[in-house]
Amino acid sequence: MKLKIKLPLLFLLVFMIVIFSIGIYAKSTIIGKVPFIQTEIKEKYTAKYQKNADHVSELYPDMEEINDYLKQIYEDQNISIILHNSDLSDVVLSFRISSNKSMLTNYWLPVKTFDNQIAFFMEIESPITIEDTLLNPEYFQILLPLPSIICFIFIILMIYFHFNITKPIQILNIGLEKISIRRPFAPLYSKRKDEIGDLYKRFNEMEGRLHLSRKEQTDMIAAIAHDLKTPLTSINGFVELLATHKNLPEKEKQEYYELIQKKSKHITELISYFSTFTKEELELESIDLKPVEALKLFENIAVEYETELSGLDYELTFKHTFAANLFLMIDEHMIRRVFGNLFSNAVRYGGKQELKVYLNGYTQGDYAYFQVEDNGAGVPDKDIASLFLKFFMVDKSRQSQNGGMGLGLASCKSIIEHHGGEIYAFHSEYGGLGIQFRLPLVM
């Protein structure tokens, strides 16, 4: 499950566990104890206010003294005091504070005369204070376990995050620090199917590409050195022969000069290949992407190469399932170069007089797929995976016969990947080699 789904579900689960735990605790502990605590608090204040009522009884019937006394209590204790007559039909005195009625507690106390008769009923409205609730030792004692429960749940959550997110990222950082272009690093293994697992997979792929890039660079230098060394050795041999044998017949000298010229031309061609490939790689950094209809691109390519192959006495068969108004965001010049390399390879290495080439196009998901296949000699299984490596040749002996430097398919791979696509090689059902590449559709 992806983290973008897992984490919200996890937080929802934690929230529900917290609420459920609080509910269970409240039902089993708080609800049972609160009424007793409230009763104790009310009894405490009732006893306190009863003393005030008893003092009013002592002052009775001097109403002026009673008024001054109740006013003093009102100001000192910040409580409302309403003195009602004995049948509650009229208010004798009233001192009220401004407060929300829901935040007041009412106390009714009788004020008796010396002969134990009820003279007044004294109503007191007392605000509920913090000291009576949160700071009350009894309340504090029953509420104390709640933070502990919540802390325990969040500690479990922190442990989960450490082992499932923080630690895997730390391992990845350590891997990044140890990565070296000269020495392979043990792949990071993870069974996870979420973003962390994808990150490990991408890291391994990145390291693989890094080492592949270094190998390609090493192979490129070796290939350049090898391909230049062979003709240069011949040239040096002929020059030395001409320098040491000054009396050679003119005809023989001319033959040597022609061989030197031929080898020099070959070196020039090699340098031209390297220069062209480097130029193409630089052009890829500034490709000009424009919307191109897949159907029209396919049909134009098919018509162009059907004519070209027909002129070589070869046959092109093509089919597609592209619908109208399906667009690719591509540099058309670059993509045409890919098709050119693929058709050129089919002709150059097909190895058949009655060569047939097959072009197929279709869409699947968000991609347009193109396939170029032939009924030629094909490629051995062991070489399929190496076809897109720079300077790779299936048969080195064919290089001199057919031309090429093993850069065509490597160039195709670079172009397709710069367009956000992928390219593959496979054994064609027609007997030869098949190349398939895909390009993202504009959605």
C-alpha cells in the first residue's frame, strides 16, 4: 500500500484509538467519580454559604445591616446574592454579577428568625472556577491517566515512523554516501510496495546506470583506441617500408601510397562517426518538442521507407491501429532519425537477398508503440541485452564489411529516453530482429 494512502489511514486509526480509549476510560472511571466529586464540592460551598445565611439571621431584622453585609460578600467573593421573601413572591435584596448562566451553580439557603421561623430564602449564584474543576485534586487525579494513554499511543506511532520511514531513509543516505563509480555497492533490498520500496528500486537502477555509464565510457575509449590503432599501425608500417626501401619500383610505391590513403580515409570516417554521435548527444539537451499526430507520423514514415526499400528490391509491410487526433510531444527530426537507424540496420545486417521488413504501430495505455522487424539473420540470445550499448557490434568482422561503429542503436536509445519513452530488442516472429519503442501520448 502506498504511503499517501497508508499514512492518512494510520492517523485516522490512531485518532479512533485515542477517542475509543478516552471513551472507555471515561465510561469506566470518570463518569462514576465525577458525581461524587461534584457532590463534595457542592457540600463544601453549601457549608460555607450557610455560615453567611446564619450571620444574616443574627442581623435580622436590621435590613440596613443585612444590606451592607450582603453587599460586602458580593464584592469580596464575586458571587450573586438574591434575598427572597419567605414565600418566594418577591425579591427583597439583589446583588448580581455578570456571567453566563450555564457557568453558575445555584445554592438556596433559609434565613431564620430567633424563634426558628423562616424570614427569607437566600439564593446564591456562584461561578464555576478552575480551582473547582481542572485544579481540583480529585479531578486532576482521575484525569491524570489520559495524557499517559495518549503519550503511549504516540510513542508507538513514533516507533512505527522510525522503523518504517526514518530508518529506511537513513539506510538510503548511507548508501548514497558509499556509492562509488569505481566499486559496485550492494543493492538495497526491500519487499515494500510503497514509495519507500520504489525509492530503493530507483536507487538500485540509478547505481546500475552509473556503473553502466562508466563501462560505456571505458568501452568507448577502448573502442576508439582499437579502431584508430589498426589503421594507424598499417600506415606506420607502410611509411616505414617506404622510408627504408628507397629503391622500390614506382608501381609498388604507388600501391603503398594508395593503401596509406585508404587507411587515412578510414580514420577520417571513424572520427566523423565519433563527431556525429557527440553532436547528436549535445542536440538532445535542447530538443524542440512539438505536438505531432501519431497517425500522420506513422503513415509518412511507412510511405517514405516503402519507396526506399522498394528501390533496393526489399519489401516493407506495415499496419497500425492509430486513431485520429492522438498526439505525441516529440522532436520529429529526432524520431525520424530513430526510424532511419532501425531501417538502416535491418538492411545492413539483415543478411538476406529477399529481405522483408515489417512496421507496426498501436496504442496501449498512455503510450504509442512502434515496432520494426525483419526476417533476416537476427541476433544471438546472448547479444540481445547488449544491442543498445555504445560501440557494441554483434560481429566485429561485419564492421568492415557493412560499415557502422555500433552507435546507431545507442543513439536510438538516447533519443527515445530523452522523449520519456523506452526501447527494447526481441526475437521477431518473422525470424530476424525486432525493435520496439514507445512514446508517451499527450493526454
